[in-house]
Amino acid sequence: MIKKGMMLFCIIMFSSILLSACRENPSPYDALRKYTKLWTNQQFADMYAMLSKQAKQNISKEDFVNRYKKIYQDIEVTNLSVKPLPAEEKDSGKDEIKLPFSVKMDTIAGPIQFKHEALLVKEKVQGGEQWHVQWDTTYIFPQLQKNDKVRISLISGKRGEIYDRNGLPLAMNGTAYEIGIIPGQMKENEETIKKELSELLHIPVESIDEKLKANWVQPDYFVPIKKVAKSETTLLEKARKIQAVAVKEVLEREYPFAEASAHLIGYIGTITAEELKTLKNKGYSSSDRIGKRGLEEWWEERLRGKDGAKIYIEKSNGSTFTIAEAKAQDGETITLTLDAKLQKNIYEQMKGRAGTAVAIHPLTGEILALVSSPSFNPNQFVLGISSEQYKKLENDPAKPLINRFAATYAPGSAIKPVIGAIGLEKGAITPEQTKTIIGKKWQPKDGSWGNYFVTRVSDRLQNVNLQNALIYSDNIYFAMVGTDLGPDKLKEGLRSFGFAENLPFPYPIQKSQISNNGNLKTGPQLADTSYGQGQMQMSILHLATAYTPFLNNGDLLQPILEKSQQKTVWKQQIISAKTANIIAEGLKQVVANPNGTAHSAYMKDVPLAGKTGTAELKENQGEKGKENGLFVAYNTNNPDLLIAMLIEDVQHDHGSKYVVNIVKNIFQTVK
């Protein structure tokens, strides 16, 4: 028992001697390793505990922690790494030693890295000695002296602009006017001024009060209330006449063609909390503005300018030293194939009627206009649309916020040239072959359709060939063609024209469909689909594109929107050149022949070819419902323009003739 006790005593004494020896011989290398680890983890309070007595006399713990935190937050430090470096100097019983270390970090202005030396001093502490860091401001950055300041300069990257084919701006970094109040000039008329400005700008007095009560406001400061477009000259003149109200010019995104191109170009607005959450890893901040609709949204990554930053030290003598700098990057300038004047012309010719139109160069596939009517003014959204104005747009029965060129419609008889081409290619018809049609109603002789009949407008002809069927727009003829083809061949033919596929186009357009489930049934559905009714739906852009094979020897062109793009064939030789020419000749006769449904568009100096269409929207056969009118046309002498237009609710406007006259007027103005 005595021996065991003595042994235990010796072990305890030996451990105590070892611990004492460790305390008497602390390692500066271990101290630096611990300090740099704390630094990497930004544990500033624990770092301060390792400072020397002299360093602590020069800076308080609160100031030390706050300075590191503020600098690192302001310059947005990430991926911080602080490590000791191999030391040449050896610890040989000295009371102080210089040891090297490296610092690396990513910041708002790019990466920063430097090497520095830490002076470690051996100091007495309770129970022994320890190594402490003789810290000074150069540890933050080597060039930072005691009275110097770390500064940040932000440089904005400009948002890219969008231009038309002729260099006209569609979305530009322009200017607007900001109407504001100088509080100290209101004096005893404050309530009257606020009320007058509220009525002029259509904003609540409470909104004005909220801005005037902001904690930064001073009596002689300009307090911005609302931005308005430069074109609002009358409003600006009235604002300037109000006591204490001032107007100043500010930078702002502008859309010179306003309503005419709103659905295509879109607009920008302040990023929402939800959007910021989605884009948090792409460098966005809560004050950024991003694309909200149209190409502004779709091409956000390309148009967005990236801000630059410079981190520098402002020396006590006024000189500066740059630590890191990232230059601002302007967004991409994009030139479209669009002709802005034609876009505006088409929009104005539609006179606010609900509908959509596209103009393309049928030999290249270039989009010259893409219109949705009615529309809205994107400048209002950029400048700050009021809830009253937005509610008015939302409740408008014409639905100006809906983008109609991205939607799909029943193409009606405008699809008949495509059906005729499929019939020729599949051998279901020949150009000369006639079908005997008596009367205005038809169904198969077996009576399997019950009370359902296909009807046509005119029964003047009883022996109808393809060209006459196009001229008279004979529903029965094309229903017979579809029936002869059968569901599979018709579906195959329509798919060759791009049905059920996404258009190869940079803007999201709904797919055109053959039917709701993509299939066709023998009977009324097959017949109705063959003249553009049934469940067939088509976008106006696809409809225009579907006519390009008739002018390109059977090649279906890809619609292109950027000037830098080259002509591209989407689907090669979907029909033969012979079939294309047969259909093209029929389209000429639809306009040139006095019996043609589009003869009112006939002009000697601007010879057009095209096809009308009337899509009936009703639940049951025999009922009266709404009608959409369509017309697709191109100039046969100079085929550099093809226009496809749809106007809704034309049942009281002579149907498709209403659209024919609009398209004719457009061709007359651009001849």
C-alpha cells in the first residue's frame, strides 16, 4: 500500500513538473496558429484577448471588434483565410519574435491577399508567461496607419440598351423628371400645397406625408415625391407653379415607343424580396432593379450592368492607396431585327382593338414587328404606377396586360394553305382534281355524324378544285381533304409544320396544338381541324412562320429576333418546291380574283397574296358566338414583308374583311 501511494505521488509530481515546464516555455508559433485561426473565423473578441498589453492600451476591445466588423461588412469579405507561414527566425529564448503570415479574402472589389509579419511578445501572466500579439492597424491592411481610413467607392454599371434594326432605341438609359418639395418653403401653406400636389400627381396626401417625415429630411432639402416622363409637359408646368415644389432631371430607363412595343420589350422595376431570395447568389442587392416583363426580363442576364468597386485607404495627409479594384461592366447592347416605325404603325392601325399581329421578312425569317393590342405604357411602371392606375388596367375589359402574341388562337381558314399543302404532299389531292359539293352543308353519306354538318359560305361552285377552294375559302372542300387524309397523315403533316413543338425563338411563345391531347379522331373533330376549327390552336407568330415554305421552295424558316442572327431553316423541305408554288399561286388569286375573300386588299401597285380566316368561338353548332378575324398577306413583287394579323370580336364588323382593310392600309403606308 505504501509503495502504491509513493508511486501515485511521483506520477502527480512528474505531471506537475511537465505542466510547469510547458507554462515556462510557451511557443510563439502555437500562439500565432491560434490567433490566425480565430481571425479566419472572424472571432474578433477572442483575438483581442490575445493582444499585448501595449496593443490593448492603444485600442479598446469595443473599438477593435467594431472596426474589424465594420470594415469586413462594408467591403463584403467572404472566403477569409489567414495562415502562418514558415519562419526563418527561430525562438531562441528571446522575449519577442517576428513571424510571417498570409491573408486572403474575396471582397466587393475582388480578391485581396497580402503577407505581413506579426510581432509576438512574451508577457508575464498569472501562473507563468504567454506570447501575445503586438497588434497595430497594419494587421488589417499593411498600408493602413493609425489615423488612416478604409474607403469604398462604388461605380455603377449601365444597363444594356435595346435598339431596332435602324438604330432607334426601344429601351434606353434616358432621363425623366422628379417632382419634389422643399419643406422649408411651404411655411403656413403646407396642407394646401400637399393637397394640390396630391390631386395633380394622383397620389394620397398620406404618401406625401410619409416622404416628408423621413428622418433624413431637412428644411432646405429636396424631397422627391414622384417621377414623371419628360413628355408630361403640362403636368410639369403645373407642378412648377405650386409653392415649394421643385422639378429636377434624373437618370431613368425610357421606352420611346411606349405602348406599341410594351409587351415585347417589357420594363424594369425594383427587385422584390422573393426575387432577391432567388437571385441572392448572382450579386443582386435590395436596391437593384431588374427586368419585370418582356425582353427586359427574358434577357436580364445579358442586359444587366455589373457594378464595380474600389477599396482604398485614405491617408491622413489626403493621399490615397488602392487596395483592390473591380471595374464596372456595362450590360450588353442588343440590336433587334424589329422595325420600330413599322411596329408603331401596326399598333396604331389596330386602334386599340383586342388582337395581335406579326410582321416578318418571309425570305429571311427576321421579325419586323410583334404587336399585342391593346397595351399599356411601360414608362408608367418604371416611374411608379399608382394603385389606381394599375387597378384601371386590371379591370379594363379589353385586358391590356395580356400578351396576345404569346397566346394561341384557333387559326380558322388561315390554316387552309397548310392543309392544302399537306394534302398535295400526301397524295390526297392534286391541283386539278375537283370535289363535287352540292349546297352549303356536308357530312359523309353514311350519316355517322348525326346532326353535325360542315357548312360553307358560298355554294356557287359544285366542282371545286384546290385553287377555287382557297379563293372561296370553302370549308367543305378542306374538311373532305382532312377526312381523306385521315387522322394520322394529317397529324404527321401538321407536325412537319411545327405543331406541338416549341418555336425556336428567344421569347416564350405557347406551343401550337393540333388538339387538347395531341390526337385526332375520325369524324367531326378531324373535319373541323382541317379548316382551322375544332381544338386547333396556333400562335400568330407560328401562323406567319408557317407561310414561309410557300416563298422558300418548301423550307420552313426559323423566326429570328436579333440582327446578328443569320437566316436559319427550322425544317428543311417540308413540302416540295412544286407544292410551294401551287399554294403561292392560289394565295395570289385569293386577293386578285374578284371572288376572292381578300379581294378588297387588291392593289395594282402593291400586289398582295394571302389568306383570310374567321374563327368562330361558340359551344354548339348553330349558335351565334364571337368571331376572330385573321389575314395573312405578303407583297408578291417585293416579298420582304409578310403580315399576319388577328382581331378579336369582329362578328359585327364584317368578319375578316375588317382585318383585311387594316393590313391593306399598312402595306400602302410602307410601299
